[in-house]
Amino acid sequence: MGLLIGLLCAASWAAGTVSIRNLAKKIEPITLTAARVSVGAVAVLLLTLFTGRMQDYALITVDKLLMMIGSMWIGGGLGDVLSVASIARLGVSRSYPILSTYPAITLILGVIFLQESVTLGIILGLVLVIIGIALVGGKPQGVGEDVELSARHRSGVSLALLAATCWAGAMIILAPSIEGVDSLVVASIRTPALALFLWVIVLARRTWKQLQGLSWQEWGFLLIGGLIGWGVGSALFVLTVSLSGPTRASIVTSTSPIFALAMSTLFFKERVNAAVIVGTVLTVVGVILVS
């Protein structure tokens, strides 16, 4: 059961990302992220309320609260904004495998800051991840000597790697704050906090007006993407960890790029060559080895 739920979690993350693929080219990243996070925040809060977890809020100290919120601003805020910007430049099939390397980066940071041990499997995994990034992030077909497109492609790869690093750093900051606290309760604090933070920025910059130009169909994609990616995905991940443990959960959910690759090819007709496919597979295998 844990394996099945983990695969559903991976698919929901991929669906949430693929669904906003076209919106990422129309709406600036912070505004799009604020809207998506808000949908997920409402879903997680309601889930926490209806599952009787409200009493767990009393277990959270001030220092834990600050780490929970701070890690969310770094990972869910800056990290997600950078990932959306990367998708706008590279497309889902190229950006998502690079974004999925965050567990490998997390492990590197863990070795540096938490003195975690390094095994042969970790070394082999990191090598595969590096090769996978090189293949997926290579020059796209048809670029040739187009300097502007080539620069846009390089910036997309850089943004994806920065997003993955933000997510990894957030994991290191978050780890000490969640001990003894229900995971869903943690999510119900961090997600609304991020939504409020992002909306302050959006209102200050007045970029919320970009949302007024969306069609009903585009609003549908935005709401579905937020609900699936930030709402359902978070809930399924918590359930996967509960049933299978964190190690198995991270391994199973790391298959998300495979779902994203299939969805983006099926629904958006993104061109996928052999290098992208091989790179995706190597990246997933590498993440599994270091998990």
C-alpha cells in the first residue's frame, strides 16, 4: 500500500507541475506561485481540521515555528519561484529531471553540516545524477548558433539547479523543527505562511493584475495544479512516509520525473530526444542510489 501511495504522490507532483506549463510563460513566477500555494494551503488546512490534528499545534515551540516558516520561504518560496522560471525557459521535460536532483544535493549538505556518512552507493548515485544533468541540460535540438536561445537555455538550467539547492537547504533547516510534531500539522503551518508571504510581495508589486487576464480554462489549470501539487501531493507524501518510512518514501517519490516526462509529451507534445530520456532515467537512478 505504501508503494502505491508513493507512486500516486510522485504522479501528483508531476501533474501539478505539468498543468502550469503554459501559465509559466504568461504569468511571472512569484504571482503564479502565490496563487498555486494558496490553493494548496486551503486544502492542507481543511485536511488538518477534519482529521482531528488541531491539538498538535500546542507541541510547537517558537524556535521550531521560526525554522518551519523560514525553511518554507527558502524552499517553497524561492525554490518554487525559481523552478517555475526554469520551466518557462526549458519546458517540463528538461527542467523537471534537474529539479529532482534535490535529494542528492540534500545529502551533500547533510555530509557537510550534519556529518552524515558517505557510502559507495552515494558516490555512484551522485555520478549518475551529474551525467543525467549533463544529458538533460545539454544544448537543445535546433539551437545552433542562436545566441539568444542558447543563453535562455543556459539560464533555465542554472535556475533549475538553484531551485534544487534551495529545496535541499530548506530540508536541512526543517529537519530539527519537526521532531515530535505531526507532518500534516507542519505542512498546515508552513504552506499558509508561505502563501501570505508571497501575496505581500505580489500586492506590493501589483502583479496580481496578471491573474485578471486568465481565461476560465487557465484558472482551471491553476486551481488544479495548486490542489494537486501543493494539496494532494503534500497529503500523499505524509501518508507515504507514515506507511513506508522516510527512506522508502523518498525513493518511491523520486520517480516523479518519469511521470512528468510522459505527461508533458502526451499533453503538450514537447519534443523529447534520446538524450533527454536517458538523462531522465540516469537522474532517477542516481537519486534512488543516494536516498
